[in-house]
Amino acid sequence: MLDLNSIKVGWFLGYRQIKRASLWTNLLIIIIMILTFLNLVVVSGLLVGLIEGAVVTIREHYISDIFISKLKEKNYIEDSQNIIATLQNIPGVSSFSPRYLVSGIIEANYQDRTDFNNLPEETAAIIAGIDFEKENAVTGLGSLIVEGEYLDNDDFDQVIVGAMLLDRYLDIDSPSFTVLRDVEIGSKIKLKIGDEAREVTVKGITRGKADEIDRRVFINDKQLRNMIGRSDLNVGEISIAVDDQYKPEFVRDVLLQNGFGRYARIQTFDEAQPKFIIDMKNTFALLGTIISSIGLIVAAITIFIVIFINAITRRKYIGIMKAIGTNGRSIELAYVFQSLIYAIVGSVIGLILVYVVLVPYFNGNPIDFPFSDGILVAPALVTMIRVCVLIVVTALAGYIPARIIVTKNTLDSILGRK
């Protein structure tokens, strides 16, 4: 049984062993613990952050806090104008952006087409008619412009094109996934919506690394309504930003209480997230845990070997301590405390590196993946659980070899017998 005296003696012996050990040995073990901690936190954090970057983009630049979309059996949101009028009077709604949506065809390089036996250079896209000032207030669409300029509400016959519609930003050679060649700022393209066709000029190119942004063409909402003959003012989507002091659920519930759930799907961001993104986050988290676990096992084996070698070389010393009356439990605790010190020091340094250096760095300099801006996700609760796991595993790795040596016959240990 453990008693206070055994703990005190064990602590004294463990601390003294660390003080008397080589500086380089201590540094090496601590570095191993730091790297193990970083492997536990950073690897899974980057894998989850790869998907989290896409989630952040969709929230900030497309869905926002509340998302109103059409019902599956409808082509648009019925009673849109009453919904919009109600939004203007709900406390907590800081801004909102209605969008007119229609499927269309974009054609490029038609001016230079000479062989009409070949198919025209065109691709399918969603044409989004927006109020550019309202859209920028909600989603910051203007900040995603990578070439050219953002549009004003007075800009007619000009469009912003999503990067995934252009071959320079999406180098895919597939008959089923067509993109436009040689389209730059100032290029003329043709928008085809049903029987209606209109020539427009590309004023900007937007890149948000999300299909909902990069596979769209944005045009003045009034002009799109004229093209499609829409006089009822019913829109296809509404993204709503909510003030920080209000919960999105409050705004959602007010809209539902007004009966607008009959005409549209009204969801918070968490509810509107695509299911495949949630599944991918869970999958990458699992992969990160598996990879990190391998590193944890390697660290445990390393600590086991270090403690075991240390105990073997001090076997005679351990036998003498037992012979003069030192409790075997105290000797075991000495090696456990030694392991715990290494684990705690390594974890503390690892925590400082993660939250003071790495997380701020990746937030300011996200990794440029083709489909997202990857960040480092390190939730405090999850991180602390992993710290506890690391400490427990390390303590066991220190206890087992010490137990093996301490249980040897005292006289055999003093005489060096096997």
C-alpha cells in the first residue's frame, strides 16, 4: 500500500536521479516527449484543420449564421419579400443578402470560333444575381477577389467569375468537367439562360475554394431578373449574419414562428453544413488519432528502454537500498516520478509551442491546399485529454521496468547475479 512516507522518499529519489543524470540525457528525453506531444496534437490538428479550413470558408463567405434556401420541390423561395421584410425588423440581424439563382451556360472565345462543326467552348454554371453591397456586408465576397475588381450595384453587363470555371485555376482535363480557356479580366463571355443570351465582360475573378462560390457567376440582381423575366421578386437563397450578442437559433425561431417554414428551409450554420463535410472531419480526426497513437507507442517504448537501462545499471544500488530498509514501493515510485517529470515538462513546452506559436502562425498563414486553406485545430479540452493520456502512458512506461528490477532478489541484485 502507498503511504505518505513512501511517496516522499520516492519523490526524493526520483528528483535526485534527474539532477545527477547527464544534461544531454535529460534534454534528449524531454525532446522526445515534446515531439510525442506535438505528434499527438499537431498531426490530427492539421488533418482536421484541412477540412475545418473549408468549413470556415463556407461559413464566412457563403452560409453565414442563418441560411434560408428553397424547398426541394420548388425552384425558389416563395413569399421571399415578406421574409425579407420580416428580417429587417428582427433584433439581432446585422445584415442579410438575398440571391437570385438560375442554372445557365457560359460560353467563351466565341468571337474566334471558325469551325462550327466543333462544339462551342462552354460550361454549365449557377448564375447568381446579387446586391453587391449587401453580399459583401454578409459574406465579404469582395475579399475573395484574386484578379480584377469587385462590382458595384451600378455595374451592368459585367460579372465576377468563379475560379473553378477557368482552366488556369483548375487544371482538370475531363470531358465531364469542362472549364473555360483564355478567360481573363476584360474578356467577353456569353451567358445563356434558356433562350436568353447576353454578352458580358469579366471584371473580377473570385476564389474561395468552395464550389458554392467558385462554380458561380455573379451578376447584378436587377439585370438577372430582367434576363429571366422574374417579376415576383422571389429569391433562391438568403444568407443572414447575426450580431454576436444574439444566438442564431433566436433568429431562426422567430422566422419559423412567423410560418416561413412552409416556404423555405431555415437553418443555422450547424444545421446547413453539408453532411459529407461532417463525415470528412470525423474521418480525418480518426486518421490523426491512429497516426498519433503510433507516435505515443514509440515514445512509451523509448521511456521504457531508458528507465529499464537506468534501472539495470543501478541494480546493485537498488539492492543495497532494499537491504538497508528502503521500501521497494518508494524505489518504484522514484522511477514513476522521474517519468512523470519528463512527461509534464515536455507537455508544458509542447502546449506553449502549440498555443503561442503554431496555432497563431497557421491562423495567419493557412496552408494552401487545392480545396481549402488548412489551419491547425487544437481544442483545449481535446488537447488536455491527450496530455493526460501521454502522462499516464509515460508513468506506466516508467513503472513497469522499475517493478521488474525491484522484484529481483535483493542479494542477487547486490552481487550482480541474473
